[in-house]
Amino acid sequence: MAKTAQLEVKDQDLLAALRRFFKSILQQDDISAILVPWRLPMKNMVMPTLVSDPERLEGVDPLSPAFPMNGAKIASRLTRKPSGRKVAAVMRPCEIRAFIELVKLKQGRTEDLVIIGIDCLGAYSNTDYFSWVGEDIAESTKKYYTSVLTGGGAAMDEVDLAPACKACELPIPAGADIAVGLYGMDTASQVLVQPMTDEGEKILEKLALPDTPAPAARQKAIEALIAQRTDFRDQMFTETHEATESLDKLTRYLANCVNCYNCRVACPVCYCRECVFVTDVFDHEPAQYLRWADKKGAVKMPTDTVFYHLTRLAHMSTACVGCGQCSNACPNDIPVMELFRTIAHRTQQGFDYQAGRSLDEKPPLAEFREEEFSEVVGLN
């Protein structure tokens, strides 16, 4: 699986090279469709789109800094039950990790899916993306990826990466069948393609791409990026801990939550068919609100906001992949991602678990380990 191949870039057009590559995969006899980030014809936004016609791939744009939703939810819908047909999916690293978690939660299947992972260049928040993109989305995307891949950075026109991306120390696709490498490459002439599984190797053998070694500059570029992201992440953890270390501080942190539950809907691994917070359990009687007001003198409305987020943290901290869609969906700009990543990092460290790292690792609460946390339960 260590063999790497070269994908030629003609006329310095990186996007065109990727489109040709996706087209060649879609033209394989056993691939029925490909799920790709695709430019909407009616709006300057890029959304996950299922394409079955190779000629419709001209709108593919996996390098745009648009990330309106985590595509793992779509991949889950496409694979939850056998369809008898195989689909390829172009995914960011955090989307792959989220899909792996969904597979372990029996919400998706790998048998009918070929995952193509691409080095992630990061993304802006939805609001920032729309203020930045302008009228020519193709030119905007080229401007963005050229700046990132030539060392100019992702910040431009007073817009910077979403905090989730700035704190992401896993920008290289693991868990894919085929990985496309951009960092440390001369992307004006070539990119790296590597099979990561037997399925990926079979596909690349059919494409007969020329072999090429990974340049030393690639590993150096990746290590430098991860070091930068890790520094930002650790500072974020420190600041978030200080802002939420007591119940009073946490209440203040979440004070402008309006119980819209957008963060739950946007989360790729929050999969319950019915959330307890939209059932009768939290549909309180009018008299109950009045009793709370009488008891306290005043009660913030809507109620249950802190309880809601604490419950989500208890449910999701072992599965959080840090994609940032919770914050992206919040109408009041609550830094939900920062809170969830801070807690999830500690939870996952405690269980020696990393969400989405491997299909072979069971979710922490799904198995019993006799030797686990002996210092807590008092066993030697």
C-alpha cells in the first residue's frame, strides 16, 4: 500500500486535473455514482452532490473553502442499507472520521462505498464564505487554493479559517481507500495519489497512473502545518476551559442559546432518530414555568439550555471529530465547537480513543475493559 502515483496537472489547472481523475473513477464499470462537492448553479455555494453522469463533473469543486455540511451524513444515507450498487465519495478528513464513527454506530456501511480523501485546505464559516466568495466562484477557489498551497495562507480579504479548521491537527486523509496529496507538492504540475486499501489499489491499477515517490518536502510541510494547528488547538483548549470551568461560567458561555437545536442537526455523528429534547419530556406545562419563576424570582427562557448541551456532551464527546459544523449552524455565534472539542479531547484521551481513527476500535462505551480506570474504581 506504500506505492504512490502521480496525477498530472496540465496548464497549472489543479481543479481540472482532479475533475479528470474523478471522471476516470466514475467511468469504472463497478462505480455507479460519485458523491462530490459541487458548485450549485443557482448560488455561489458548494454542496455535496451525487453525480452519475461523468459529463456533469465540470462543477466539481473540492478545494473551495466552503463547508456547509459534513458529508458523512450523506454517505450514511447512501450506504445505511445495501443498494446493490457501489458509490465513490470525495471527502475531507473530518468527514471520513465522522463516517467511520457512523459505521461503528450501525448507521452506514463500507461495503458499497469507495472513499477518496483529499488533503484538507480548511474552510471558512458559512457567513465568512458568502462575504468573501464574490461573483466568480471558480476564480475565488483558484485564488484560495493557490494561496494556501504556495505558503500565502488561508486568511485573505479580512476573512480567516473557521476555528475548527485552525485547530484541526488531522488535515491528512486517513481511513480513505484512495488519498490525494496536495501539501508539499508542486501542484502546478502534479499531485500525489496513494492507494490506502486493497479496493483503492485495484482502482488505481486500472487507471495505470505513473509511479512517483513522495517528495521529502511533503512530510516537512505536513509536520509544520500540524505543529501550527496543534499550538492553536492547545491555546483554544486553555481559553475554553477558563471560560467554562464552573457552572456559573458555563451558564454565561451558553446564555444566548435559543434551543434551536441546529448544532444537533448539523452534527454528523448525532444520529438519534428522536432526540429526547424534542419529546414530551421537555415540553413542560405552562404551570411548571410559573412555579420555577415563583421559586427563583426569575427564570431565563427558554429553559433547559445548559442541560441540553451537557447531555449532548455526555452523548457525543467520545464521537466528536471536531468538524465545527455545530458552530457553523449556530444562529447566535456561540462557540459550541470550542466547548465540544475541549471536552472531547479530554474524554477521548481518557479512553485512549480517537474518534474515526479506525473501524477496528470499538466506541468506548460499547465494550468493557477490565483493566480500565483502575485508579478511579479503586482496584489494583
